[in-house]
Amino acid sequence: MELWYTEKQNDNLALSYRVRETLHVEQTPFQHLAVLDTIPFGRMLVLDGIVQTAVVDEFIYHEMIAHVPLNTHPAPRRVLIIGGGDGGTLREVVKHPGVEKVTQVEIDARVIEVSRQFLPELSCSFDDPKAEVVIGDGIKYVAEHRDTFDVVIIDSTDPVGPAVGLFSREFYTSLYACLREDGLFVAQTESPYFHSDLVARIQNDVGEIFGLARVYWACIPTYPGGMWSFTLGSKKYDPLDAPVERMPAYPTRYYTPAVHRACFAMPRFLEERFK
Ligand code: SAM
């Protein structure tokens, strides 16, 4: 018998993965959580029926959400991750030798616990001496901290449920206050192909609040359409001017200095949408 998992994008589009085994299923207080062992992409974390990450291609998303902002800031010491319960972003952040402390605020403890059990390749840094894990709402945490972080990384679910507020103008205003005077942040901002209105709205809000907002992208096979966007808001440093040739030496599989520069280039149909 063949087992298939289908992620329904909308009424007219779905993506299907052949499943070797269902490893875990539960309803947490926040969301439906599953870990599937898929044939094409290996073990996959699925929240509310949406693929979050898969062991075969996760390096692309996690390297791009971590190293682009961390190599844009000349000396990131204090880093905040919001969401990211699988641990992949944390694993990349602790590679930076100058980072002294990484605080991760994840609303759902079960995502971390289940990732520790089934996704050790991603969750391997939760016990790193630089890491501090806080279980709580990232929106509340940001509102309660002022002038604290050099870099904030929003590694959230899609803008539904507890993540809705993470895509709001009010939250970006609160983030501005939470960052130090030369701080910057990055957020995953969905598919530029399917959600260009959302990306354009976010870039506009972030640009008005921070002064600088740059959209970049990467190709991630398990996300709808493949092309995925990130939006970086910065008080001072421009990622296009970052001296990436002098980036610290640590292993990556996707991110390189050339990729850092290239990821901000937009194809014509998006250049007309994003500034
Ligand atoms: N890479 C993924 C993607 O783009 O699909 C996101 C991965 S990570 C698993 C997303 C995490 O954000 C989830 O574990 C979810 O519980 C967490 N999350 C959602 N809203 C949150 C909030 N308001 N505060 C903190 N964490 C939140």
C-alpha cells in the first residue's frame, strides 16, 4: 500500500509526498504536530498540515535565515530567535564565533521536545552553552525587552494562529525598540510568487519603521513554489554593503559570499513589486 501526505495550498493547488512511515502525531495546546518519514525528503516536521522543515533540504532555509543577517551586522553578540522550534536556526547561529548568547523564544514546547526526539540533525544545539530557551510568546517577549539584541531572527510559522501578530506593523515597531541602536532583524516572509502582496506590504512597513528593508530569496524545494522570501529590516547596516568576503570560517552547504550578494537580485516580475 502507498501512503501519501498532501499539503493543500488552496482550493486549486496541493503538494504530495510519498510517506515511508508516520513517526509521530499529536495535538499540542497550540497546533497539530506530526513527524513523517517521507521518501523524497526524509523526516519532515508538519504543523497544522503545513511542512515546516525536512532533513534533506532544511540547510537552505536555516543557513539563509541565519547567515545573511549575522554577516550583515559587523559584530553580533546578542541574538534572539523567535519560533524556530526545530532548532535548525539555532544550530546555524551558534556557528558564529562572535555570538555570545542566543535566546530562543518558542511558543510551543512540544515542537522542541519532538524535534529533539526525531530531528537530531536540527535540534543538536539546544544544549549549547550560548543557548537560552524560553517557552513563551515571541510577541510578548519582544514587547518586554528594550535595546537588548543586535540581531533578531523571526523563524515563524505562516501568518495564521499564534504567528499572525509576528507579521504585523505593530510587531515591527516593537522589534525596533527591542534592537540595539545599530540592530537588524530578518523574518521569513512566505512565497514571493504566491504572496507578493504580503511581501510588498511587509517591506513597506519595515522600510517606514527601520529606514532600510531588503527582500531576499532562496530556492527551497519543500516550500510551495520553491522560491521563498526573507525580509531584512536594519537601523544602520545594509546587507548589500556587508564585507562578506571576510565572513568567519564555518561550514555551510548553501550560503557563500556570492550567494549573499546574489540573493537580493530580483527577477523582473518581482523587481516591479518590491523596492
Ligand atoms: N521554517 C519554518 C517555516 O517557514 O515553515 C518555521 C519553523 S518553526 C517550527 C516555526 C515555529 O514558530 C513553530 O514551532 C511555532 O510554534 C512557532 N511560533 C509561532 N508563533 C509564535 C509566537 N507568537 N511566538 C513564538 N513562537 C511562535
